[in-house]
Amino acid sequence: MVARIIPVDSFDLIVFGGTGDLARRKILPALFKRFCGGQMPGESRLIGVARRELDDLGYRDFVRSALSEFAGEAAFDTVAVNAFCDMLHYVSVDARGDRGWQALGEMMIPDKVRAFYYSVGPSVFSDLSERLHKYGLVDEQTRIVVEKPFGHDLDTARALNRELARHFDETQIYRIDHYLGKETVQNLMAVRFGNMLFEPLWNAQYIDHIQITVAETVGVSGRGEYYEKAGAMRDMVQNHLMQLLCLIAMEPPSFFEPNAVRDEKLKVIRALDSVQPHHLVRGQYTAADGFNSYREDVDNPRSKTESFVALKCHLNNWRWAGTPFYLRTGKRLNEQDSEITVVFKDTPHSIFGPEAGRHRNELTIQLQPDEGITLGVTIKEPGQGGMRLMDVPLDMSFAETLGPDAHTPDAYERLIMDVIRGNQTLFMRNDEVEAAWAWTDPIIRGWEARGDVPKPYDSFSAGPDDAALLMRRDGREWRGITH
Ligand code: BG6
């Protein structure tokens, strides 16, 4: 099955931080793949902007090497790479001064879609926004894209939102959470709201609990300075896991339309109850053969920052009253595994008696690796006397079901093209981000006030044992990576 391509008019994407890590790893390869997919019409341009002195040719060389490193097999197509590079330009500017801005302004073409990607730290957002206005670079067709971290807490997020609102209308601001661009995450909405099958059961009456795991094998080396100030709670839970929780728990929006979807997500975040300290587990990885400990990675022997967090939370609303949500995420765990499992309740009465065993339906949404959705169904164990039951998966692995030609776009491919199309559905609104911080802040302040020290856990394990206990105390077990 070949993906349907929605055509766009030609556009300009201007990347501040055009020589940075995010541009190299994600933005440039994503745009190149969309170019190969026929979604970058002839007059489009990608303009890299950074402080470094470079000309167009120098930038094209830089991009070529980024593509060969991060664009996979597509980068072997030298004809495509050359044609893509012809669309690239470079302007050197001083983000905090005046150098280069006029030249950038002179390149702008009225009425063409113009997206400014702020692939830089939030401390420069304000300088960039001011200069975009001062040099007349903002028009009706202008939009800006900003990346996480969007604030460090509620106050800083509010200040950032206020600052951006001084310069841009909310409809021009695209706050990226790349988890929303992942194909399976969007599929979650398709499965929930495109089928009659699940929605009638999608509530506390039929669902025992929901668990979300985002486990990574990588540590934090190379990002220690940022991570030490963030920790797993700010780096992953406040944004990525929160977004997954929203999509799982929200009411059906009236349309798949930006504000309808975001209104429903906001209601979920606002319905989140505060988390009890005994429902929280924090961990920090220790050294393994040839691998540093967390504290070595961040060069802080006394660090109290968590590289792992697990928690249990509840939503205060009719649909979910009484259904716990368990969230866990961590670095340097035994497998890369991101999945959401919806565990349904037992049947009200087992007609097959105790020897049939306990069987529950489970819906697993596997985000990575091997994206797919599996529904566990109980059937009769074949060939056995009596009636013994077993669980079998109704499996929809995307790679197998959709065939080898189905291109699953990288999250950034989808999100950048949505910016160009002017579709904000998969981007976070100002109030959503603030509500997520309003829930996260007291948790972090709580453990700071208690002087909490994260539990050490072995590198390449499933995290601290307390995370398993959090579940076992409730008679439940984690799915996915196990202890
Ligand atoms: C980023 C976090 O937002 O997401 C990283 O800052 C994390 O710490 C990454 O590794 C995970 O993204 P993905 O797409 O690899 O699951």
C-alpha cells in the first residue's frame, strides 16, 4: 500500500540553529524524505540560519554529510540529494545583534508560506521574535515552530508563552512534541474513534487499568548538562507520556480539528489528581561494564536527579473514576520498548470454572520498536479435554499488514508538513503546556522538599524494584520490559 500524498504549495522553511544537532539529525533528513516523497514543490527553499560564517555551498556540504549519516538508504540516491541541495541556502545572523537580518529579510517572498523553526534554546526565542518583527519578516503566512523544553516549570512556561504571544498569534505558534507525530500515536486515535468496537468499553466499568511504558537503553552521556537539570519527570513525563495519556483518556472530540482535539486533551490534564508520594518511584542508573553511572555521565557525584520514574495516577472524571494509570520511563533500561497496554477487567463470571485460569483481554499499542497494535483474545486451548482457555493475539503489525511499500514517516516528517499545511492538531496549545506543568510542579517540589534521593538501579535492568512493587501492591504486573 503506497501512502497518499497531500500536495502543498511551495514554501520556505527557515531553520534557526540550522547547523545544530536537531537540524542534522531530524529536521534536514525529515525534509529530504518529504522531498523524495514529492512534497517539496519546485520553488520551495530551506534556509539554514546560524551564527557560523558559511555560504550556500558550504551549507550544502554540511547537509550532504548530515543526510549520509541520518537519512538512511534514501541518502544513496545522489540525484535526489543534489536536487534537494539546490533548494538549500544559508544566511549567517547574530541572533542577539543586527548582523545578517537585513539579508535574511531581503530573501523573503511575500504571500509564500514561511515557517521559522526555532531549533535553538528558549533563551533566544525572545531575541529572534523581536528581530523577525523589527526587520519585517513576519506576515500573514508566517508561523514559528518551537521545541521542548518548553519551560522548566509552570512559571517559566507561562513567561515563554507570554513572550511568544507578544509577537505572534497562538494560531502561528507550533509547539512540537514529537511523540504526537509518531504514526502509531496517531493510530491510537484512529483505533479509538474509527471503530465501534472499543469506545463502548473504553471506561472504568470495563478497563481494569492502563499502563504506559517508554523505556530506553541509552544513557544521558553527551546531554548531561541539560538532563541533570531536567530529569525523567521534566524530560519525558511532563510532555511525551502526558500526551500519550491524553490521547488514551480523552473524550471523542467532535471533529479531528486542532481546537476540538486540544480542548479534549486539556480536560484530561486538568482532571489529573495529584500523585501521592507513595505512588512515585524515582531511580538512577549505576555503572555497568564499560558504561558510566548516571552520576559519572553528568559529572556530579551527588546528583539527585532521576533517570527513571514510575508513578500511579488517577483521573477525576466520570469515565475514569477508579481506573489507575501507571506510567514509567527511564534511561539505560534492558530494552528499548515504548508501549501502552489497556488491560480490560475479568468477565463478570467464569462459566468454565477455576481450572480455566484467569484470562483478560489486553490491547497493546506498540510505539517502538516494531510499531503495531495487538488485541489479546481468549480462546479454547486446542485438543484439550474439558475447556481450558488460552490467550492469543489478534495482531496488526504495521510492517506486515501494510506491506513493504508502506512508508511510515518519521515523526518530524509528518509534523513539519503539518506546519506547512497550517494544521495545528498535532501541536500543543499554550494552555495544555501550562496545565501539564501545573500537574508536574507539585510532584517535583514534593520530592525536593523531602530531599528524596533516587533509588540506584542496575544499568540494563528494568529499573528499581520499587517500580515492580508499585504494581504488585495492587495485584498487577508491568507489561513490556520485566523485572
Ligand atoms: C526526547 C528526550 O524528547 O525524546 C530524550 O529529550 C528521549 O531524552 C527522546 O531520549 C525519546 O524519543 P524517541 O522518539 O527516541 O522515543
